[in-house]
Amino acid sequence: MRHDSNGRTTRDGIRIYEPADYAGMHAAGALAARILDDVAPMIEPGQTTGAIDDFIRNAVEEAGATSATIGYRGYQHASCISINHVVCHGIPGEKKLKDGDILNIDVTVIVDGWYGDTSRMYVAGKLSRKAERLIQVTHDSLMVGIEAVKPGNTFGDIGNAIQSFVEGQRMSVVRDFCGHGLGRVFHAPPNVLHYGRAGSGPVLEEGMFFTIEPMVNLGRPETKVLADEWTAVTRDKSLSAQFEHSVGVTADGAEIFTLSPGGKFHPTWG
């Protein structure tokens, strides 16, 4: 490992942050989560994903923050909105939501140099039974993964916990996309896989910051990226869902930076 002006970095290239840095991550994470709370009333049949993204863009600007995604590798939107069989990186536009659509909205903001990254599921209109079950399993798989976060465990323990839970429900975990380190950068080591072998991978240490963001499919795990070079879909057209939190490793577990201020992280809230 090495020491530099930015603090300590492990042999695996994972940054170890200082105790004072948690406050910055909480501020960024809270803003991203609040925006996702505030956009919830817009999610209804007939609404366009472009209008939803415009709301998010304005909310980021009004907060005096910066969108991490606008301009990132040429991307021009303040969110990714992924509907039904879109796994991730769906591009907002003129598409109108239909009754029964499920969608993931993913937002990343920068507040005083810190990155807050979170996503959650929403429903337009009436939720089908199979979609409800997929959303529940995906949500619960994220929480199972977070429960595995504590010093001395490994990143493989997180992936194994998620994979075991999801496959026990006869669904599949997407392998083509993963969580990532973050902090004062958008993407950094490590890659946080949502599958794997218990005991494998780097050892978790207090001060590590990263996302856990499992994508779960009702059908098979394979995905493909469309011609726009962003939108990833299930190859078998099965429904897909995703939930994402940004977390920090503490002395005895995990601290979630992106908790919903209004308790609206799960789409069937009151």
C-alpha cells in the first residue's frame, strides 16, 4: 500500500478515507436521495422520461450541486431511467410511461466535491404480481449485501450473499455491470461484483466507500447494449430491477449514505 496527499490506498488500489470524510458523503448522498423522493409523484402513466429528467436536472441546479452524469463520457442527462427489460443506463427522452411499467431512476450528484450515487425502483400505475416480486427480491438482495459489509469480510462475501439470495428466489443476477468505489471521484477501485465466492476478493477495511447496486432479472442474466452505446437490456426480454446505495465501511459494519429522507426507497411505501 502507499500513502499520498489524498490519504492511504490499499494494495488493491482502494482508497481509505478519513473519519471526517463521512460527513461529505452523507451530504451528497442525502441530496441524491431527496431528489429521488421528490420525483416520485411524477411517476404515472403518460409521463415522459424526458420530463422526469428535466425535473431532476432542475433539482440538482436549485440545490447548488452538480450532476455527475451530464457530460460524463458524452452523456447529456441528469439521470438514467431504465424501464421494464432495460437493465441500466436507459436514456431519458420522449418515451411515455404506460400503466404497469416499472422503472429504475439512477442519480449521481456532486456536493462540495463528494459524489452521491443512488437508484431505486418506481411503478407507473398498477403493479403486476411478478413485477412486485422482482422488485422485492432486488431490494432485499441489496440489503443482504449491505449486511455483509464489515471489516474483515471480503468483497466476495458481499457478492456471494446477493447471488445466493437471488438465485434462491429463482431469479438471476446480472454479471455485466457492478458497483464501484466512489468518494471524490465517480468511479474508482474496487469493482463491487454482485455474485462470487465467499472469502474471495479484497478485504473490507474501515474507511472504504463504494456502491452496491444489484441488477436482478426475472429470466436469464445475460444482457446486451443497444446501438446508442448506453442502454443495456436483458437478452431474453425479461423484466429487470435494480436498487443502489452508496455505503461506507465503519468499525463494525456499514453506514448508508443514500437513505431516503422520506422513507420512500421502496416503491410500495405508503
